Amino acid sequence: MSILPIARITLLEAARSRLVWLVGLALVASLAVAGFLQQVALIEVREIQGAIIAALLRACAAFFVVLFVVMSMVREANDKFLELALSQPMPRAGYLLGKYLGFAAVAAAVAVALSLPLALFAPVAHVAGWALSLVCELLIMAAVSLFCVLTLSHVLAALTAVAGFYVLARSVAALQIIAATSPDTVALAPRIADWIAQGIALLMPRLDRMTQSAWLADGGPGVADLAGALGQAGIYVALILAAALFDLYRQEL
Amino acid sequence: MARTRPVADVPRWVRAGAIACLAAQFAWGTMQPPPRAEAEDLSPPPSPGVARLLAVGEPVAAAKVLMLHLQAFDYRKGTNVPYRNLDYDALAAWLELILDLDPAGQYPLMTAARTYAEVPDPVRSRKMLELVYREYFADPNRRWPWLAHAAVVAKHRLKDMPLALRYATALERHTTAPDAPVWVRQMVPFILADMGELEQARILIGGLIASGQVRDARDAKMLERRLQMIEERLAAEATGAAADPASSARHPPATERP
């Protein structure tokens, strides 16, 4: 089967790239921020440190994974690796799933590494739940990045699309709430806006429900929270990979 | 643009899988409870300094987004008792924060005066009216419409004439905008008349007419008509009091509306 060698190459690429350095830098920076917060906070020091660092690390993790996926795919496209790989007896699906498996492993490693400093500020069980949710979130972001870079081909376009997707997925609940509160209940325009917001919400993963900083301080994620994150990640990754496969099979290489 | 193959070239299992996954995502999305901004979720706002930090150099845009989000809390379409669970102290603090981020914005005071103050709960209503009153002084010539509305709410909804008079007095003394209608600065004598202070109302309206400040002919005519009514009531009271002092005490004058 061709999936595992491709995944292994992707993992090797991550290990040999500057991604490890970046993750290390983020860890050092997070500890520095924690030290700074300890000096300025008067009460609830651990809670403040945990919440702020968790938010920073979550954003860093998403950024690193997206950047790695996009740059890796663009480099392969420039090196004509895809053409070379597909000239072998390898189905396109095998190539894509192998790449995704590698990216997923990188995403999980990044999530675990960046969750470690949080154990200094919150119970380990809470941090473990938070980390599992971060893995789910990064799996989704890796799949979306892979789809965008395969479809759009260019670094700038792909990164812009992924960034827009991430912001929308994090804020779609607020969008729904705002769209549903029009004081005019009769006019058509606000109702259409409400329908559009509901439609977008149906298509987007609810990243705002995942990996919440509040979990670190307020008793950790519940079973329903984690099951929701796992279920959403499973469905959404399958959807995006199916869309990416569809696009890859249509491309004339 | 790269050339693409026809859709028929995509393996059937990929097409079926994509459709099945899309259906699964729709089903998953439909099963999720709709997001709602519950009243208890409205916690006190951050300090203005922290809010400006979080606004990353875009305080006006942050204020607009915050305002749109704030109005969603405890919002129920078609309910008879709106905002009944909302913490009005926290709400007032949020509105003040939004005004701090965007002082030129009219939305916070508009919602305070026209939405949150018009709830069927006098305590909550007064909190919003006081917010409008406090914030009015920061920019009287832009914020007069909301204090004028607050005066109307105090007078007609709360039936609190001293409160309405306080707002009307502030409007009269501090509003100098040329676009403000004359009635905004002339609410005091009408409220005084409603409070039964006919003599004071007569003096104020007479002074307004004599000062020549009222340039619009219709406004001047309305004032003259109101002055005449007050004088008639004064005369009637004087006659009634002379004939039956007890009767005039039992029947206070009918209220007038500006």
C-alpha cells in the first residue's frame, strides 16, 4: 500500500524542517509570557496564565500546521514530486491519503507538544482533554489546508482561504446569533440574512466549541464536549478529504 | 488555469463518498443546538484599557461588533417580557464601554433609550434612562435625541414628572445644536404644566415668545396656543378656587402633552 511510505516521507520532512524549532520557540515564548503575567496579575494568577497561554498556543498550533501543509505541498508541486509519485503504480487517492496521514501525525505531535506547558497552570486531566480537542481542531485545519492548496495551487491564495475559513469557523456562532436578532421580523432581507447565516453554519465546523480556554479553569471538558469534537473532526475531515480527492481526480497533470 | 478532466473521470466511490460526507455534515450541523446568547452569559465587561488592547487598534470597529453582539443577549423574538433576565448593571457597563470605544456612535444610547428603557420594569428602565442622562453631557449636541426620548419615557411610561423635568432641564441648558428642533429645548414648561406648576409654565412660555428665539411660525403659534390654554386654566382655577376652594383641591388640572 502506498499510503504509509508517503506519510513517512511527510513526517520526515516535518522533522527535518524548521517546524520543530518553531514549536520550541513557541514553548519558550509561552513560558516567558507566563512569567510576565505572574508579575502583573494580582489574583487568579494561574487561571490568567492558563487562559492567555492556551489561547496563544492554540493560535500558534493552527498557524504552524497550516503553514507546514501549504508550504510542503507547494514545494512538492514546484519539485514535480506529485507527477513523479503518480508516474509510479500509485492511485491518486493513495497519494492524498498518505499526505494527509503524515500531516495528521504532524498535527497531533504539534498539539501534544504545545499543550505541555499548560500542565504547569491547570490539572493534567483538564489539559489532556484540551489537548485532545486541539488535535481534532488541527486535524480539520490540516485537511482544509490540503484541500485549499491542491485547489488553489498558490501559497498566498491558499493561506488566505485557510485563514478566512479559520476565522469564520471560530466566529460562525456569533454570526448566527447576530443574524437572528433583527428587530424587523416581517421584512424579507433580515430573514434572508438569517437563512444565509444558518446555511453557512451548517457547512462549517464549530471550532468555537472546541479547545476552549475555559476548560482549563472550569472543570475541564465534559464527555459530550470531547465526543462532539471527535465526531465533528471525523465527519469534517472525511468531507474535506472527499472534496480534495474529487478535485485531485479532476486535475489534468 | 490548469485544465480539468470531466466529472465522469472521478471514480464513482469518490463522488458517492463526497455526497455522503456532505450529507453527514448537514445532519451533524442540524443536530447541534443553535447558539444563543443567554442572559446569564452577559458578564461584566473588561476595563476600557483592556478593551482597547483587544481591539488591536480598531476601537470603532470593535465597538460596532460588540454592540451587535450585545443586543443579542436575552433576545427573544415576539416575547412580551423582553430582557427580563438580563443584568442591567452589566448591560449599562457594556454600553458605557462601547461609547468609550466609539464616542461618536449613536447606537448604544439609541438602544438604551428606545429598547432597553422601554421594558415593563421601572427599575430596569430607570437604569437605562440614567445611563442616557449621564452620557448625554459628554456630547449634548449629538446625543440630545436620546435624552429627549428618555424624557418622554420618564413622563409617559414611568409617570415620573420630576425625572422628566430633570432631563428636560438638561436638554434646555446644554443643547445648542442648530438642527435640534425647538421643542427639545421647550419641554420644561410643558412638563411644569403637567405637574400643575401653571404659573411657572406661563412665565417660561411667555418668556420664550417674547425673547424671539422661536423663529418658526408654526412653533410660535403652537406656543401661543399653549400659553392661552394655560392662562385659561389659571383663570378657571382662580374662579373655581374663589367659588369652591375644596373642589379645586379635589380635581387637579388635566395633564397636557407637549
